[in-house]
Amino acid sequence: MNLAVSMSPRIHRIAVSVFFFIAGLTFSTWASRIPDIKDKLHLSEAGLGSVLFALPVGLMASLLLSGWLVSKYGSRRIVIGAAIIYPAILVLLALASSTFQLVVGLFFFGLIANFVNIAMNTQAVGVEILYRRSIMASFHGLWSLAGFAGAAFGTFFVSQSISPFVHFTLVAIASGLLVLVSYRSTLPAAADVHPPGVHGAGVSDAGPDRLCHRRDHHDHPQRERRHAGLAAQRHEVRAVANRDARAAGAPGGA
């Protein structure tokens, strides 16, 4: 499948990088205000741990669903929609007035987080193919940088006694503006696997960083997107596992 893309690979790379930044910023923004939410709902340490478990449950629940959505609708639609909803859920978390509301909010926070992760990694695979070299580490590095930025902003807002609601609302608005200025430069659904100039190339089952020639150059687009989505999903699971392992081994890591 040949696809005419008028923008340079660099433009696409910047646009996709924005979504990685939004994802990292959103997660670290939530993490920076957990103590305030705990105090607001008068949760014990054990109670807080039980409540926070809803987030990984949402992540796990979305594993199959996120891949299916990306394969059916394309990574572009999913990453744009999810990147708007993901930070918006922060506002609902700030408004939670009971433990039940917070648990439900965290479940959907984790659910949408994985939609963003799989879709933006699928986009990153497409950009990487355009570059014909491995650049995935730069995207994940930006996610980490956004995490530091979110923590720094959180420290500032806490020091100024600014409520989580105001803090989360500002982040949601800023994220929405970033999506607004970047979404046009994301890769179209048809480029989830086949970029311009790489006819018949796809993401191999061995991993998203390799290219392989498909026997059938006229495979159905949904099948192509499914392979890309699943490859990106495997890549994201490995990336999350590596981040968790580094955090566990680092001094003071949780």
C-alpha cells in the first residue's frame, strides 16, 4: 500500500511526541496529588492502597479492547480521542467525594491510559518506519521528561495551596490545546503499517522495531492495523515492565 504523505517525517515525529508528553504529564499530575486526595477522603494507608489498585485493573481490562479499537478505527482516531479524555478524567478524580467515586474514576483512568499508550505507540511505530531507523527510545524518553515536568508543576501547585481541582483543570485544558495544535500532523490510519516508500512493509511479529515484507501486498487495511496495534501493544507492555523494573531497583523507587 502506497500512501502519499505531504508532511515530512520530522513533522509527524513532533506531533506524535506531543501525545507521549501528554500521557506522561497526565499520569505524573495525578501521582503528584495523591496525598491531597487521600486527605480529602480521609483514607488510611491500607485504604489508599486498595483504592489505587483500581488503576492497574483498568489497565489490564483494556489490553484486548485497546488493540481491537486500534485495529478497527486506526491509531489516529483513538490517540486523538483518548488524549482528550485521559487528562479530562483528572478533573473527575479531583471532584470525587467518596471512595466509590474515586475507585470508578481510577478504573476508567487506567482504561483510557492504555488506549492512549497503544494508539500512540502504534503511531510511533509508523514514524519509526518513515525514519528507517530506531527512534522509539526518544518517544519514551519524552514520556519520562513529561513525568518530571508534571511532578515539578505538582510541587509548585501544592506549595501555593492550589487545589487539585484547579491543578487538574489547568492540565486538562493545556493538554486539549496541545491535541488541537498537533492532531492534524499525526499519521493517518492507512499508515499504521505501510508508510510512503515502503511498499508491502509491515511490523513483524518479532517486534515493532523490525520491518518485514508481507507475502500479500494487498492485505485488508484492518488486518494491517491489527498487526500494528498488537505489535505496539507488546512493545508498550515491555516498556512499562522495564520502567517498573528500573523504578524498583532505583534508590527510593517504589
